[in-house]
Amino acid sequence: MSLYKYKSIDQHGKVLKGQMHASNILELEQRIVKQQQDLISYNEVRERELKFLTKRKLERSDLINLVFQLEQLTKSGVPLLDGLKDLRDSANGGYYRDVLASVIESIEGGKKFSEALREFENDFDSIFISLIAVGEESGELPKILNDMGNTLKWIDELVSATVRILIYPAIVGVVVLSVTVFLMVYLVPKIIPFIAEMGGEIPFHTVVLIAVSNFVTNYWYLIFGLPIAGLITVKYLAKKRPNVRRFVDRLKLKVPIVGNIIFKIKIARLMNYMALLYSSGITVLRSLDICKNLMDNKILEEAVVDVRQRISDGASLSESFESAHIFPRLVVRMVKVGENTGNLDEALYNVSYFYNREVQEAIDKIEPAITPILTVVMGVLLGWIMMSVLGPIWDTIGSIGT
């Protein structure tokens, strides 16, 4: 099956662009007609361009809108296929519309909704697809979509809060770095010869500034190139060698402040998805098997695999979490309570809520603390440069007056 780029016109005279899989041109035209459009032109995507297009991915906002709107439509009694068609027709084109069009075509070809989504594994993860399959089998698709929508919103809010915190430090860091490089490379080399010609003793902090300025001027490519090269090398080795990835992932969890927040985010995500899967009728073993791929951390992934193996050997969920020696005592206690009361999904949701709240509180504390810390760093750095440059000049002028 080939991928075609096409241009079409709808019933209102609006020209649309998109891409679609089809066996041949006739099938492409038939699919376009089914969308109540007329095909204007088309081009088959070449192999090199196809590799680029397959890297495209749905935006998180598109995924949230898809889940929310489908939940509202199916809850109102609208058939799933009709709801998807309405979403496709209301989309403004682009990759989102192309995905909906392909999913609709697959469903019309006899596939289930979950099976159609598997063709876009880059856009819909295994948990998303598994939950849709459970919703189809149980007839509780609107409820599943509602739970999924709440989870996606929670993740989106968490990402937005993290980005919001990082934006200000990033901007200030770029400004400070730019000013420092300008002073070191341009201003200091012009002023230092003037200070030397005036005579007098040059203080130690000025000597250090001169040395730093010379190093930055002569080896700027190393200062900027080595960190980038080091990052690329570590990523490459982590991808190729499990031991390197394990070391890097363990290091991420031990970074002061940030590591603890990352750990809590992943624990909250694990518990939330496990609760969502378990409450939807998926077994604990299958839930753990699905969730291990979402940890994005080798240490936590191995811990989840270890928990699953212990449960397979006959241990309880709480005992397995405790034996992994990485999950906090709170997790073990609350899971044990859930097992004893028969409300495991509620206990898992409570753990997720607790750590989500702790993450939000940590983020709220970090945000106001960043401004004064960056202000102090910037003040100390610029103060050192100014004192090192202007100090000797002031001392020389003072000695001339006496």
C-alpha cells in the first residue's frame, strides 16, 4: 500500500491538502469521494520523504480533543463511526485529519477501532489502544474515554507546569551567557591592555578574569562544542548499551530536587495507569506488562518487570512492590490496604493523587525560588567582571591623585 499526497475540494469549495494510504490511484479517488470531496491532484510519496513523514506525531492537544469529543458523542448515543466522521469533517486539515481519515477507512474495511489505531502506534501508545479495546469489548467506551481524557489532561497540565518553570531560567540563562561571552570576548580584551599600560599592581581577581577571557576567546568552540558532543555521545551509548542507559537513568533519579520530582512523576503515572487498566477489567499482570514500557527509565522499568515476575510466582502485589526495594513505603502500604479491602483500583488512584499533589507542591515551591537565585548568580558574575575591570583603573587613578 502506497502513501499519496493529495489536494481536494469539498462541497463548500474549500481546497484541502492531506495524505492517505491507498493501493492505487482508483482506491485513493474512491476514498476521497467517500469524504464528499473531489480529487484535484495527487503525488505518490517517495521512500526518502516517507521516512520523514512517518516521524510525524499527533499533538497532545489533538489527542485530548479527540478523546473528549469522542466521549461526548458516544455518550450521547452517536455511533462511533459517525462521530469519527464528524471529527474528520470539522478538522482543519493537516496530520490530525489524515489520521482520522485513515482510521475511518480501516473501520469501514472491517477493522475494530482499536485495530485501526494500531496502524498509528507512534500516535497512540499501547495503553491507549488496550483501553479502547477493553471499552469496545465491555460496551463501556464512553466511560473509558472519560477516564483517559482526565489522565491526558493531568499529564498535559504537568508538562505545562514544568515548561512554565523552565522558560524563565532558560531565558535568563541565555541572556547571562550572552552578556558574559560578549564581555569576555569583546570588552575585556580591549580594556586589559589599557590597564596594563597604566602600570600598577593587577589584583588576583583581575588576573583570573584575564585568564578566563583568553580561554573563552581562544577555545570558545570547545566550550560550546564539548557539552553538545558529550550529550550526543551519551545518548548514543545509552541507546546501544544497556549498562550505560541504566547508569544514566539511575543518575537522573539521584539529581538533587529534580531527580526526586522525576521519580514521583513516574510513580504517579504508573499508579494512575495501573488503576485505569485494572478498573477497566485488565489483569494486574497484563497492566504491569503494558505500563513497563511507559516508565522511560531503565531502573523503574526493571523494577516493574521484577514486580510482575514475583506476582507470577505467587506473591501478592504489595509484597512484590516491597521486594523491589525502590517503591516508597507509602505505595506498599496503600496497595496492601487496597488488596485487603478489595478496592485495589481506588488505592492505586489514591497513590497517584498523593504523588501528583506532591509534585505540584514541589513545582510551586521551585518556581518562586528560581528568580532570586538567578538574580544572585547574575549579580555575582557581572559584579566580578566589573570589579576586575574597573578596580585596577580606580586604584591607578587614586594613586595618581596622591
